[in-house]
Amino acid sequence: MHTDTIIELDIGGMTCTACANRVEKKLNRMDGVTATVNYATERATATVEGGVTPDELIATVEKTGYTATVPRVAEPEDGDTEDFETRSLKHRVIWSLGLSAPVIAVAMVPAFQFTYWQWFSLVLAAPVVVYGGWPFHRAAFINLRHRAATMDTLVSLGTLAAFGWSVWALFFGTAGMPGMVHGFEFNLTRGDGAANIYLEAAAGVTAFVLLGRYLEDRAKRRAGSALRALMDMGAKDVTVLRGTTEITVPISELAVDDVFVVRPGEKIATDGVVLEGGSAVDESMLTGEAVPVEVTEDDTVTGATVNVGGRLVVKATRVGSDTQLAQMARLVEEAQTGKAEVQRLADRISGVFVPVVIALAVATLGFWLIIGAGAVAAFTASVAVLIIACPCALGLATPTALMVGTGRGAQLGILVGGPQVLESTRRVDTVVLDKTGTVTSGSMAVEELVPADGVDEDTLLRIAAAAESGSEHPLAQAVVDLGRERLGELPPLSQFRNLPGLGISAVVDGHTVLVGRSRHLADWTLDLDDALAEARDRAEKRGKTVVAVSWDGEVKGLLVIADQIKPTSAEAIRRLRDLGLRPVLLTGDNRAVAQTVAEEVGIDEVHAEVMPADKVAVVRRLQDEGGVVAMVGDGVNDAAALAQADLGIAMGTGTDVAMEAGDLTLVRGDLLVAADAIRLSRKTLRVIKGNLFWAFAYNVAAIPLAAAGLLAPMIAGAAMAFSSVFVVGNSLRLRRFT
């Protein structure tokens, strides 16, 4: 009996979603292979039965015209380097833009047309069309072999037709004569095209479409960055106990059952169980909860969480790819691979437009030959159809709108990941919000002081803050911050002791002070009076953390501490509803806290106490119910859910991992900006679609003139220039977005 094996391959050479579909179909035709190919991550995932090997899969991909390799494990330092394909594309863009700019300028402005300007244009345009346009020509050839047409086919066909005709006109026609100019008179007289050159169209289209391709590629490369950032979160070294000796070794040398030491402030090296010591551990990367968790002997701890309290001795139970951190990385990768790719609109249009244009060009050639107009006139009209069908504006349509839209977004604190992000925002109907750091600030603050009878608030705060000033615990810091803010200098403390799992003790102004969670008071044989007990129960029902303060053997009061709701959150939820979105709160925090926060900001649906894998499951369930889901989060525990969502929105005040996994980043970390981001993205997408429509419309209108042999250089130039000016002007409207 054969077991199924999953084989992953990195696919190279794909330029559009049609390429990914082609590779996928080819792989699925192999016996015992079920494959999916993701264009965004450039990865194929194949489930194979029997003895199908990676080499056989690679051979099939290569026969289809693409490259395939087994993914290598990336070293962390590789994270910021661009691969060969991206560097090559960047060089092509820089050279093409630099060389094509003077070609376009001299062709469009008669005053610049010096003697032999046309030969100067040829020298500059040739490298752009051949070297810059090579990715399009290669893709068009592959498409031809598979009887398919994409935007690459249109770009290659149009630019080569324009360039080829220009070369013919220069060498064999009259276009190469000294003093030749492109006049600016509109005439509908039939010509043989021997005096017409279209080098600015060939070079301009190549350069602008390349720029759009590079912007898309750069956005796509971010898909792998989230995984690198996630794996970089783990500890790099670990202090292992060998007998009684402490030895520091690389994390890769740690094995199951090794015993290691974690000092205060250090990351826990791997998943394990505590053998000695007690401490508070910041598990916010897992749960999102702002309050550290108290751990003591026999409690389990998770790798990459932070020890904020005492010294721990831990026995490793899981290492390497078995740890929680590695499982979270897998969740992120699966979510990215499974994310539905957005079909490029230009490709979809091209799939219909290209065959129609080719058919029209052939029909034009046939028609003029049949009526006896002569080979040159027939060929002129036929090539003119191809030239006019490849508009400059098509290359400008997406990049100009993206550059203006993303530039305006950056001014407003919104960073847009790429063109595929915009498609998602249009359809989003559900917005899932992480609680800690997104709806709330993620930092603890004292919300209420509840002094016992006979004690005033300032005294309670002064003594509690002085005692807590010896602790690094986030709850202690919240008390100290309020004390210094309200009272200024705090009295000195002495004999400070950390009581693991309980709280702290210290001597302040001659009083022995105990500060800790109210539920531990029984360990100190201290009781709350009825008023304090009622206040504690009321606060805990609302999900708040209650800390008791006692001195001289009596409980002198309570401090109610909570993660603060951001002042703009309620207004942001209202605006998201106005955009037609259903808000859902999703948090690893306890249900009482989540419910309280949801009520205060106006959210009806709450999912609480969920781990990272469960967050992904909640997002997936909402998608399965037909929702198009946006996820807003800021923590490591949100990364997989951000990647799984149709639109991931990361808070810029959060972790690098969340920002890498998200599609949009809100620099200020203000939820109000999320509503602006969705509005801006939707508007940018509308502009791109308008641009694409007009880019085709102007040129489609000129095709009948080209087919009739009436396409003078001025009409061709005017159609291209006017459509380009319109597209740029339309895109610039985004600068007024508020």
C-alpha cells in the first residue's frame, strides 16, 4: 500500500496567472499527482501517490517552458536579498525607462526633431525592445506553443510590429531620409507607411509595462518575508545545563530532554516544561493577551515567548519543526499558498482582445491583397492594426494609479502591498478584528483605585507604586507609571522580594507591603471586607485584572488594571459598518474581557480564547460561509490569520511578522485608518479599471482607421498620446483623496 507524499517546488518564469494554470494542468495530467500552483508565492504543492519523484515533477514543469527547483531552506540573513530574477527585472526597468524617455520626447515634440533624430531614436529604442522586452517575448513564445494569449502576447506582438515596421521604414522606406519629421496635420489619406516610424510606441509600451511588472513582482516577493520574520523570532542561542555547568550552544544543537536555563528578559529557547523556578512569561505572541502568565514547576512553556520574571530551569519537550513557532510558520505558509490568486484584469481582457486583433490584422491583409491594392499598402494597413492595438496607456493604466494611490496612502499612513490587494478590498464584506493592540492599546493601565475605609486614594497609590517600582512586571509598571504621573517622586523601598506566582513584598515607609493578585490573598491569610469583595467581583466579571495592596496585616485597597481601548476604536467600527462591513472580534484573551471590549466599541460577534490555529479556522469558516474576509491584527499570533484572510491589514505598531503577512499596513496603528485604507483601495481599483477601459477604448476606436489604411502617424500618435494623458490625469485624481 502506497502512502501519499507532499512535494513542493519553486516555479520560475511565470509572468501571469495563466502561466500558473498551465503548469497546474500539466502536473495534474501525471498519473497519481494532484497539484496546485500559486502564482503569488511561485510555488507548486503536489500530493503524489506511489513512486513519483521530485525529478519527474521538475521534468514535467520544464517541458511546459518554466523552471522548477526543490525549495531550499533559507538562512535568516538571506531575507533582505533579492533573487536573480528580481534583480534582472529591476535592471531592465531602469535601463528601459532611461532609454525610452528621450525617444518618446523627441517623437512627441516636433521642435526636438533634429536632423537624423529618427536614427538616434532607433539606437536608443533597440535595446529597450530587445533586452527590456525579452520577458514578454519569451512568455509570448511559450503562450504560442500552448495556443494561449495573455497581456504578454499583446505587448510582444505590438512592440515587435511597431519596431519591425520602423526598421523597415528607416532602411527601405523614406523614413530614414535627412530632415524627416513627424508632422502634426490630421489627414485621412491612404499611405504606404514607408515614411512612418513608431519607435516611441515600441519603447514606451515596453518600459511602462515592465515598470508595472516590477512593482507587482516586488509586492509578490513579500509573501516569503513573513515566514522569515516568524522564524527569526526564535532564540538563536540557548544556555544548556550539563551536570552543574552552564554551556551556551546554538539553538540547532538543542535536543529533546535537554535541560536549559532561561534568565529574566530572555526568550525561552523551545517548548518545554519547567523543572525549577517560578516566573511571569509574556505569551502575547501566542494569545495576544497583554497580561503575562505566571508559571511555576511542572507548567509548560512555549519557545519564543519571553521570561519577564525570575530564573527558570526548563526541560525541552519539542525542538525544531515540532515547536509551536514552527507550526505557526506552517500555518502562515499554508494560508499564503491557499489564498485565491486574483486574476489580472489586463490578462483577462487580452485573452479575448489578442485573438480578435490578430484575426483583424490577417483579415485586413487579405482584404487589401484581394482588391489589388498592392503588397506594401496591404502590409502597411495590417501592421497598423497591430501597432494601434498595443496602447501605451495599457502599460500606464495600472502603475500610474498604483503609484499615485500608494503615494497618497503613504501620506495618510497606509502602506499598500500590491495590485492584488486592491481587488480584495472591493469585495470585502466581513472585517475580523484582533483585540489586543488593534482595538485596545495592548498596554496595561490602572483604570480604578478602590481604597478600603479610612485609606485615601493617594496613600494607596503612593505605597503600592513605591513597592512595585522594584518589579519589571507589566502590571507593576502600570501602577508605577500612574504613581509617578500623579504624585511625582515615590518613596524609597527596601527588602524587595519577588514571590513567584503570588506577587511581591517590600518595605516602604516602615510598612511591610504585599502587592499581588487578589485570588492569592488566602495564601497570606488576608481577607477582603464586603465592599472590597464586591468591587473585586464586579471588576473581574468585566474581565479586568484586580491587584490587592496590603500593609500592616490588612488589605488597604484594590487596583483595577486593564488593557485600554483606543479612543478611536468605537468611531472606527462605526465607519467600517458604514462601508457595508460586518465587524467580528477575535482574540486569545478570556471571554469576559473580550465581551466587555466588544460592548464598548459596538461589536456584536465575538470569538474569544482562540489560539493561532483556531484564528485561521475562524477566518476560514467565515470564508466557507460565503464571506470575503478582511483581518486586522498586530501580533505574531495573528500572522497566519492575516495571510489566510482575503485582505490582511496589519498595524504598523505591531510585530514585523504581522506586517509581512498583511496586505495593507497601517503605519500609525489607528483603527480609523483601516476604514480609510479600504476606501482608498476601492477608489484606486475603480481608477485602474477606468484606465484600462479608456486605454483600450481609444485604440479600439482607431483600429477601423488602421484597417482602412488611413492611419497617418499623427492619428496614431494622437490616439496613443491622448489615451496616455487621460490615464495619467485620471490617476492623479487620487491625490485629492481625503
